[in-house]
Amino acid sequence: MEISFVSFLQSVTSSPVLLITVLLTLGVIFVNGWTDAPNAIATCITTRCMRVRSAIWMSAVFNFLGVFIMTQINSSVASTISNMVDFGGNTREALIALCAALFSIVVYSVAASWFGIPTSESHSLIAGLSGAAIAIQNGIGGINMSEWAKVLYGLVLSIVLGFATGWVLCKVVSIICRNIDRRNTNVFFRGAQIVGAAAMSFMHGAQDGQKFIGVLFLGIAFSNGQDNVSGAVIPVWLMILCSIVMASGTSVGGEKIIKSVGMDMVKLEKYQGFSADLAAAFCLLYSSLFGIPVSTTHTKTSAIMGVGAVRRLSAINFGVVKEMVFTWIFTFPGCGLISFLMAKLFLAIF
């Protein structure tokens, strides 16, 4: 399936349901750039390597590049998301259910962001799609377990690999720099951490951008009477559209989340912030290349915990960690339930 921008516009203008789906998807992408992308630059700001506004604009640019470049190189994450659920053969009802899933993600994400709690739009997206698929299929038959298993792999991978990589990198850096004057290392790590934050922003765009491209592509397929996206090629114009929207969301900021991730969890020095950013970026790159959808929030916070553990476990504020874990645990049933109810409601109304 190949879709030109002109045919896309024609489909949107002729189908109100597709128009709503596109607007909701772009809204979710914007919210993701607003609430999730700040995690990428949290450490860079709290270690005073960059000012808030400068870091946000830098992150916006690299989020754009991450979505655009990585999707052309390897779009396996987008494929995983597209094939994770089965909305059935009725493409009209499938499109309505997809609308409900996207609506639930916006509601859940904005509510969590209001309280300054880092959310995982990745998990919200997966929960929303799953809840809608269960609603339309009246059971778990709409869940593709082989693809869903990658979510569980990603959950474990982001925590274990993020923590371990953060610990190892920070330990290595500490050993290398132990006999060097701290003032000299601070000069180096100030610049190195900016590079690390840019890499983290790039990989955030690569991971999360692909997820929402997969959803938008699925909606376009439904509107054209196709119940799957097998053999589809993601057009460049779609990558650019999603990139611009995510970058715009990032430019809005997310200072509550920056404070929660970068300051409240563990107090970091510049070399520690660099280690956390580099570790998280590596984990996201590894996951993206193998088509495993992971949470950028999970990965970054796990890397920060690993870095903090090098000094001592007591350096980590486990109160903040506990709050985040509860948020992540409640995302699947919470967002999934909202999506299930919204799908039933939308299907009854429309």
C-alpha cells in the first residue's frame, strides 16, 4: 500500500471519522513531545549544562531528526505497533475503535502531566489500543500475543539494561577521571552532556515517533477499507508530519517533569548526567533496531538510578521512584479501561 499526500488529503476531507482519527493521533504525538520528551533533557538542565529554553529547542530539533531519519533506516517499531492488535474485518468500526483508543491516551496523559508525574505514552498507547481491540472483539482474541510479548521484553529490557548500562558507564567514567582535577572534567562533561542530551532526544523521536506513525498509518488503512498494513511502505511526508508535530510539542516544555526526573530522584553531577544520557540513548538504539517498543521514561529513569547506585543506593530518592512505578503499573489497566469504555460508547453512538 502506497499513499500519496494528495490521496491522504482527499481521504481526510471525505471521511469525518478519519479526520477525527488524524487529529487525535497528532494530538497524542503533540502531548508525547510535551510530556515525554522533557525526560531526554532533564539531566542536562538540572546539572546546569544548558538553560531550560535552549535545551527544549535543541530537544525539539533532535526529536524531529530522530523520527525522520530512524524511520527511513529501520521502521520495525512502527510495524510492531501496527500489528499488535486486530480490530476485526469491519474497517468502519475499527476506525471508530481506534478513535476511542487515541482519545483515552490524551485524557490519561494530560491528567498525569497535570500532576507533574512522568508518564509513559508508549504504555498508554499500547494499553489504549489493547482496550479498544478487546472492546470491538468482545474478548482477548483481538490481541496479537506474539507482538504483545515484545512489550514485556521492552519492559524488562528498559529497566534491567537501563540500570546496568547506567551503572557500568558511570563506574568506568569515575575510574578514568579519578585522578583528574574536577574543574577540568566539568568543562569536558558540560559539552559531553549536551551531546548526550541531543542523542537522547534523537532516540526518543526514533522510538516514540515510530509508534505513533504506526497508529496513524493503521487509521489510514482502515479508511481505505484495509484491515491491516502488511507490506505497506511509510511515506516520507508522513514522517515529516509526525516529526514536526512532536517537535512542536517538545517546544512547549514540561518543566514539572524535568524537575521530577532530573532533580527529585537523585542529585547528579555533570559526569553522572552524561553517563545516564549515554546509557539511555544506547538502550533506545538497541531496542529500536530490533523492533522492541520501550518506554523512554522507563529507560531514562532506570539509567539515572543505575548512575546513582554507583555512589550509594541511599543517593536515590526511592519515594519518587515508588511514585513513578505506581504510575507505570496503573497505566495499563487505567488507560486500557478508559479505552475499552470509550470504544463501547463510540461504537454505540456512531
